[in-house]
Amino acid sequence: MPIPNCIRLLCLLGLLLLAGCAGLPPFAVATPTPEPPPTAAPSPTAITLNASASLAGGEIRLNYPVGWLTRSISNTLIFAAEPELFNAPNPGPGLLLQVDVSYLPQLESWYGIETVNSLDGLFDLSRNQPEQAGYILGSTQPISVSGASGIYADMRSEGAAARLIVVRKPPYVVRFLAQSAEPTWAENLALLDAMLASVSFFEPLPTPTPTPEPVVVQPPVLRASAAEAAAQGFVLRVGGGDNAAGRFVAARGIAAGPNNRIYLAESSQGVWVFANDGTLQTVFGSEELLDAFDVAVATNGDVYVADYGSNTIVHFDADGTLLNRWGGTGDAPEQFGALAPQRLALGRDGTVYALDTRTDSITNTSSIVRFRATGDFIERIALPAGIAPVDLALDPVGNIYLADTAANGIIKVSGSGQEIARLGTQIAENGIVAGAIDTDRQGYLYVATWGAGLLKLSAENVLLATAGSTAASGQQPNAGEFSLPVGIAAAGGDVVWVSDNSGEYSAVTAMRLFTSAQLQATADAQATVVAVQEIQPGTPVPDRSLVRQWANRAAASSAYEGYPPENATGAPNVSTCGDSQRAWASADPNGLETLTVQFAKPVYALGVNIHQNFNPGFVSTVELLDRAGQATIVYTAQPKLISEPCPYVLEIKFDLSEEPIDTVRITLDQRTGANWSEIDAVELFGLE
């Protein structure tokens, strides 16, 4: 039978149920047919293994060829010669080796001492999933790895071969899963034997008394020079150094929170919190989280974590204090599959969206589970059949964007799960492989890809900016390079933070994406067309309703006779540069004045355009006023005369407002000698 898609999952996730803390499902026990032990083949002499890696805090070590790539996922290491082997749907010609470790006392608490003391019992805990994935297992045979006893079985499926090895070395059980295409299996088996011969086990160090508290130190920070920042967009990188206490075991989901803080979900320590200059602020959740995979931060600073290890969502307050936990594994509406939740997003109303991807031997079934901030179940949103998203993000109007590594782009669905469009497929000949996605408050998309760098897209599928590149195989990534990006967070000002889960090089990087003014104008025009187009029966309703409107009421601190504030309402009606009684002017030509304009429809504001027909340039402050009268400053400047162009339009754009806006207050500072600065019209635009 052909190898199903879940073999891909088997390779990438490494059957993390054994490596992680979530525990194993109760697999059926099969009795292997004993056979005589094989004669050990001599270790290959032509294979050079000059690189080394370790697990279980350095107590288990093995060597591998120089130039190979490693990928760390919890207590699992995956080795491959080429990056393509990590992402291929089926085993390729090169060897793909996964090594994972579990703690025997923990397994004993789950399955009992008889199972953990038996090699057959430990093997039977591991064999069920490869069999469900389409492999046919041969009989088990004994094996010794660096003096530790184990058993193994060879596996076959159409076009592929594999070997599953389980070794008991107290206090650990170590599993090796090797795969490759059938035609190259024999030569890869020789390489596997060489790597197994290099395995070393070290006795755990005695535990000191009293046990010191674990200390997490500031990871190394690489900052950009001015030239690098201007040329490449690289800002800084945190992590990737040699200090074990400041190293990420597996940097995963990342989020931008209030007060310019960056939150990182990391498999060993929980949640790391950094200032936007890379300074470590705090770490929390190491005791409450078994295996943090993603993080989302509310406007009040509350933190929600997808705890992959316990199949739950964990809620902390802004200080890192545990508030709540919900979910669990099962088939109830509010529960998750064994491989979820991995990704979270927060709606504008504060509800929590969690991605639930379930894989069996035939299909992928994906859905999104929506909860209130308190953990109460709201709904389960079914997603289109056949997709297996690896990340999700929401736009300001409730559409959902899905990063699916097999979709050649981003899948855009409505809030009810119906597919609307696919974005980014035009960027490369074969589309893009998206590993992570985020949106900003204006609805722009930021995508971290495997192989095409970082992308910024409009909701109408216009590519606005790119940054970053792919690191060379087996080498420390240079500034602005990425190996396997798994998280991205839009932090404002066109700066994004990206988490890179590249084994010992795991790090987070801040990049600035320089948006092309021409492409931005194209995106704005397309957004306007979408917003105002006439909807025909049977056609999809536009997902983004952009409203542009002129002020319909106005008041001012003063007005010169014949130049009332009402002149600043409606569309512009002064086409030339010069004094006009069709505009507003203050009574004092050289004073500090305000013009307050109102609009008919409250909107979530995105921008303000101020049309000035005479002596432009003296607008010093612009404030948005919501319906409760709360003011937010969106523009400040030093007043000075702008001679060209005239008439002049001051275009102000900003992040989507938190509340609907219907009033704009403009401060005109003419004290430097403006000799009257006149305003003809004010436009507000935003989303309904």
C-alpha cells in the first residue's frame, strides 16, 4: 500500500507521545516471534562521524556526519543530510534518523512497573503508530547499544524501509527510528550501524542537596550594525549561543504583547519574555507547562499557552501566575486530539481560537475550537477536508488564515470555516511552504516560510515586502538567515519577530520589512475596490469593508469671520493653493487652535487625511476620540511651513483603533508665524 500522509507526521513530530510528557496511549500488546540473535556486522570504516549531539542533559551522546542537519523537538533529535528530508511527504533516499528519550519512572507511573521493566512491553508501546501508519513490522530481535540491552524490528511499506529500536538504559528508555527509501536502505543501514556504535551513555551526576533552583540566564544577543539594518532589515537575534542556561531547547510559537514585550513558547522552560531590545524580562511556566508550543497575549497582558504536552490550554495572568487550564485529550467538543493543541490565536472579542489537527491512518481532520477567555466552550469550526494546518491567524473582521505546508500558500477561510481564497501561491513557481503566520491590527499578513524568507501580504494577495533568507545546511545561521522558522509575530512598525527551531541554533530574530510604497498603493487601491464593488447575487461577500467618509460636523476653538469650521466638512472644494473662504481659518493667525470634526459612521479607524489649501504644515497633533470621549494620539509633528505641494494632503496611517471612532481632533500650532493655515476637508477611513 502507498505510504499515507501520516508517515510525514511520524517523521517530523517523531511520535512525540513517547518523547513528550503527555504520555502514551494504551497500545495493544503483540507477542513477537523470537528468532536467533543476528551476527553483529562490523562497524563501517569508510563512514566518518565528526559531529556530535546529546540528549537528556548530556547523559546520552551520539555522533553523526559533519554537515548534517539536526532538529530538536522536546526530548527528540532528528538527523538528516538534507533539509528536504525533514519536509518530504515520504521517506527519501537519504537516512532520516530520530532519537528520543523518556524517563522510566514517569512511564512506570503511567503503565506500571511490569511494562517498564520489560523490553517487550516498552517496544509494544512504540509499535502501534508505525503499524497504523502503513508499515508492516517484522519480528523483534535483540540488540545491544553501547552495552545497553534493547530489541528492534525492521519495517517495510511500499517503496520505504525502516528500523525501530528500543533500548532500556535506566533511568531512560531510548528509541531510534530510522527511515529511507527502499532502494537505498542497505547503504543507509550501514550508516545507521555506525551511528549506533558511536552512542555513549553517561551516569547522571549526583543530585546536590539542597537542589538549587534552576536559573535561566540572558541568551546571547546579536545586534545589527546600521548598515546591516538598512540593507537587510536585520535588527537583532536572541539565542543560538553556547551557554546552556541561556539556550533554547526548542523555540516555538511567539507573540507580541503590550509594553513592547515579546513572548516565546519554549519546550523546556515554558514562556520566555523579552523586551524589544532582546533583554530577558522573566521566564514562567516551567512547573505548570509540560511542553509549551504556542503563546497568545491579550491586551490586558494575560497569557494563553498551547501546552502540547498535556493537550490543554493554560491561562496565566500578566505576572505569570496560573489562572486556569482546560481541554485534555478526547472526543468531547472541548477536547483535543493527541497531537493538539499546537497553535492559538485571539479574536478581537477576547475569545481563544485553538487549532486541533487529528491524524489517523487515512485522513487529516482539522478544526478550530473556540473558547471564551474563561475557558468555556463556544463552538468547533470545521475546516475544509484534506488540509493539515500548522498555524493560524485572524484578521480584524474575523477571517481565519491557515499556514499549511502542503497547500503552496496560505488558506483563507471565513469565520465559519468556508474557504475564501489561497494567498501567496504566485510568489514562487511552486508556491510557498508556510511554517508560521500572523496578522497585524490593520489586517496585513506576515508569513515565515521554509525556503522563501519572510513575507508581508495584503488581504487582497499583494506582496508588500520580503526579508531574510535560508541558512546553509549544518551551519550557524548568519544574521537574517533562518533554518526552520516555526513562529512569527508582528510587533508594529513593520518589525516582525521570528522563532527558528534549528536544533542547537534555535533562536528568535527581529527583522524589519521595508514595504514598497508602490506596492502599498496597489494594495490600498485593491482594498478600496473590494470595499465599494457592487455585490452580485451568488458572489462571495467581501471580507473587508473599508469605509471612507468626510466630516459632517465641525467645531473649532475660534474662527475668522467668513471662515467657519463648517467649511471643513464635506469633500474638498478648494482646488488651488491660496486663501479661500471655502475653508476654515482661526481667528488668530499665529496662535494655538483646535478643529474638532465628527463623522456619520463610527469605524475602527485606520487613517486620517487632512486637506490644507493655504500655508500647510502647521498640524502638530491629531487625536482620535471614541464614542466615550477617550482620546488617542495618532500623529505629532513639529509645525513648519510646507511650500510644496500645495494644496497639501497630510496622510496619517496607524494601527487599527481599539474602539470605533467617530471624532477627530486636530491641533494647529501657528505660533511660529503661520499667518493663517487653512483646512479645507478631513477624511476618516477604517473598517466597519
